[in-house]
Amino acid sequence: MPADDLFSAAIPKSNVPDMSVSDLALSLKRTLEESYGRVRVRGELSGLKLASSGHLYGDIKDADAVINIVCWKGTVSRLSVRPEDGLDVVITGKVTSYPKNSRYQLQIESMELAGEGALLKMLEERRKRLAAEGLFDEARKKTLPFLPDVIGVVTSPTGAVIRDIIHRISERFPRHILLWPVAVQGEGAAQQIAAAIRGFNAMKEGRPDVLIVARGGGSLEDLMAFNEEEVVRAAAQSAIPLISAVGHETDTTLIDYVADLRSPTPTGAAERAVPVRLELLAGVQNSGLRLLSSLSRCLREQRSNLDTLVARLGTPERLMDTKAQQVDMTASKLLHSFEKILLQKAQALSPLQPRHPQALLDEKARYLALASQSLLRTKDMLLKDRAKQLEHAGSMLESLSFKRVLDRGYAVVRDEGGFVVSDAAMAAQKTELTLHFRKDGVLKVRKA
């Protein structure tokens, strides 16, 4: 018997059919998919990698195990949560395997954060990362226009938000409003909001002067579209000033940090977008009244200053009269000087040529007339001075006259020669005396 036949006879025969590696791998794949079907698994994402094809690969793990995950390109774009390493998530999908390397994996159909704490942690990390890029800096924020002509609104077309905004703007100061309708929550909402912001900025005609991105209140999950990085970056890149009005006053989303102005409510955003028309009219009227009052006061002050200057300047007629008088006096002086010069010239020439007797007589007559006028003026001045001197001497003589003494009851005694007898010894020697009284005249006294 040949050796090969001896070796074959030594191996026991089996009823299990032979399977190829591929058959076994596919059989295991079908078994996993049929046994587990759809599952929900909670764990931490790790080792995520987005392939050039758009498919997402990675792991989900806990403290004791690791399972490979895969998410096809079409599903990645519909996920409500952006996958990131370290996120605590709940994945819904089905268990399958990858026959090429004998690995089982979880094929993702949906993903959600595992609790609000994980969501808040993810949002805080995203906020810090965007803030480090400078997207939230105050220096890059733009100033809102005082009175925009066109207002763009990014919100749902069916909610109460758009009605509140339209009503409030129409009540305060009616403006043209452009609505870009978007979904404000759920699948694809973030993409629609970002596209709306970019679309308004890309408009060539009728572009809004200010944008309002708004929605009503809701849970943290409801507001997630406004926390997406795509929306935040679109708002940061907007050349149009942007007001965020998402949720209620206590709600805060990442778009609030990057917006040029954050309003606690959509109604508040409308109030910040336009002023109150009646208040502006009242302000304009008040400013007009103040302007008129200031103008009137200025005119009064200028009129008072003008009156003062006119009073200092004098009337033109009076100025002309004064100047005319000066001209007359100057002309008179000029004429007199001219005649005087002519006379001097004539006198200088007179010795050089014989003069007519009549001319000599006329000249002497003029000289005599001038001398007579000068003498008359001098006479009056001399007589006036002498009269004053005479009057003064008479007053002094009168005050020193003996008659002043007689008026007080005294008498003057004179002898025959008219000399004054001043003492009794002289009177005793005289035979006849004459007593002079002021009122009764004289009395002769003869010695017996």
C-alpha cells in the first residue's frame, strides 16, 4: 500500500462540512445582526477619525471595555450632536462586524448626549475654544445703526416670535422687515440658520442694515442649534450688525457671545433695533424750540451790541456836519493864508517897481482898517481891566473912609484951616472948631 494511502487511512473522518474563512466571517456577521438587532449603548467617545470619504470611525468605551464604532457619511450630517473625543453619549444603532479583520463594531444610526451635565461640559469646552480664537472679543463687535431702513430676521415663520417682532417694530417705528424662514431646532436647524446669516450678507440689493436671530424659549436640547460651531462662526463673520434673541432671559447660547448685541427676548431685540418714533418727534420738536430760543437770544444780544456800536459811532449826518465845519475852517485859514502870502509877495515886490498912488492909498487904508480893528479890540480889553482896577480901589477907599466911623456916632473935629484936631490940648488952643457929623452935616463952635 502506498504511503499516502496509509496516512489518509490514519485520519478519522468528520461529518462537519468544511467552510471558507469568508463564509465563516459572513456567518458571524449575520449572527450578530440577527441576535442583537437595534441597541442603545452609553459610553465615552474616543479615537474619532473622519475619513476622506466622509465616514466616521472610532471607539466607544467605559472603564472595562471598548467597542469599535462606525457612522456612514449620510448619517454623520444628520447627527444632533457633533461627535468629539471625551463626550459621554448614548448611541443607537446595530451590532455588526467587519469581516476583513474579524472585528465586531457598532454601526451608528443616532447619537445624543448622556445627560445635561455632559452637554453643558461640551458647550463649556466649545465656548473656551472659540473664545481662545478671539470670536467673542468686544473689540470686534459692531455698533448697531440708529435707525435701520431694512431689518433681517432669522427665525421660524410659524412661531409667535416673528409676530412679536413685527408687532413691536411697527408699534415703535415701522421699518421694512425681511424674514429668512428656518427651522430653529432639530435636524438640520444649525445648517439652515448659518445659511440664512450668510445669505443675508451675500445680498447685493436690499441688504438689511441689522439682523435679528431669534427663537422662543426651550430646553437646553431645543436650543442646541444656536450652540453649534457653524452658527457661531457664521455670526462672527457677518458684516451686518447682529442681535441674538434666543430663548428667555435666563437662557444663554454660544451665539449670544459672538453677537454684536444680546437681547434677553425677541421683543427686546425689536426694541433695540429701532427707536420710538413719537419720542424722536418729541425730541426733534424740543430741539427745535431750544434752537429758536437760542437764536432769538443771540439776535437780541447782537441787536444790543449793534445799538451800542451805533451810539458810539454817531449818526452819519452829525459826522458829515463836523467834517463840513472842519472843511470850512480849513478853507478859511487857507484863504487867509493865501491872501497873507500874496500881500507879503506884493510888499516884497513894491520897492522894485513904482506903485500907483491909489494903490498905495488902498494899501494904507487896509492897514489902517486892520490897525483900527486891532486898536478897538485892545481898547476894550484895556478899559475893561482899568475899570476893574478902579472899582476895586473905590471899594477899598470906601471901606477905609472916616465916614464909616461917623456912621457909628462919632464926629470929626477940624480947626479954621480944616485940619483935624485929634486931642484936647490942640482944641484948647483954637478959637473956632468945626464938628462934622455923618447925618446932620457940620456944626461950628466958637470959644467964649
